[in-house]
Amino acid sequence: AQSVTQLGSHVSVSEGALVLLRCNYSSSVPPYLFWYVQYPNQGLQLLLKYTTGATLVKGINGFEAEFKKSETSFHLTKPSAHMSDAAEYFCAVNSGGYQKVTFGTGTKLQVIP
Amino acid sequence: EAGVTQFPSHSVIEKGQTVTLRCDPISGHDNLYWYRRVMGKEIKFLLHFVKESKQDESGMPNNRFLAERTGGTYSTLKVQPAELEDSGVYFCASSQDSLGGGPDGYTFGSGTRLTVV
């Protein structure tokens, strides 16, 4: 079985501040982990993905995430928030042998000028 | 390259009516997925096609939902008769790689927002 928990349904940060969106997963086998972003009135867009190898993964728009097996976490970070980062972010997991992705409940990021 | 196209983008129907959602995947993507997000909750898996075959339909809520993918190209998702709890956003995604969607993950459409009143 696989599951994802995103802590905080809403996160507010000031423009220029650090963005930290938390994600913990559960998987019985080594997981593939994803962060997707949904901008208003748009579809889901892949931000970054971890499969194997380097545990620090860099994605688009300056985001990165680190896979920590011991903590079963895959938190998303960005050093400096921009107004255009305001969106909803979804963490997701796909375990080996599964052909479907399980999503978290999403975190809405608000960036305050 | 055209992305995943879904239509309609919005649909408002009355309880008991029938609605059909359509998804056109990226050309050449054998894997097609339907997901649904009910207001404020997680995005939940509905089913997975490989070409025209249903690989996994374990997420389909009940027999009021019927998905088809004739010829392995576009897919339709019919809800008949619709109930209030069917309201939500229905996403379609496609990929070449079925395990995690390959290097680019899944490519999602913009979704269809279904409101049942």
C-alpha cells in the first residue's frame, strides 16, 4: 500500500522568503516521488520527480526536494518565493509494482507581497 | 506537441442526468488515467487504460461510472445517472511509461469541473 500526507492545507509566505511544503509518504517498496503544481484554471504540471540516485532533486522554477528515506519525507523547498509561485502543490507517490500514483490532499501556497 | 485535452472544461447538470467527459491524450501515449478531486480532498485514482484495455479500474466509485477508450485513442467517462456526490474536478492524464510516467511524469489535462445540482 502507498499513501501521502501533506502537512498544512494552506501555507503563507512573504515574497522573497523561504518556501517549505511538507510531504511524508508511506510505501512498502522503494517509491517514486513527485511534486505537481496546479495554477489557477490550469492542469497539473510536474515540478520534479525522484526515482533513484541523487536524493536532492531539482525541478522547474527554482524548486527542489530532498528524499529522506529515514524520515519517509520528500519536502519541497524554494529559497525565495515569488508572487508567481502562488498555486496549489501536490505531493504524490508511486510504489514499485503499482501503476497508479497516489496524491496528497494538496497545499495552497499564498505569497504575500 | 499537443498536450492532454479535456472537454468540456465545465459542466453543470441536474441530479439524475447523464454527462460524458472526454479526454484526448498525447498522441502515442498508450497509458491513460482518470483521476477525480472532490472539493478540498485528495486527487483520487479512478482507472487506468493501456491502449484500449482497462488495466486497473479499482478506483471507480460504482457502476454509474463507465469509461471507454475505443481504438486506444481518446477516452470517455460517462456518469449515468449523476448524483450530487459526483461533483468535483475530473482529471485525465497520459504517459508513455506506466510506472510513474517516465522522466516527465504524467501529463495532465486541465480537468473538467463537474457540478451536479
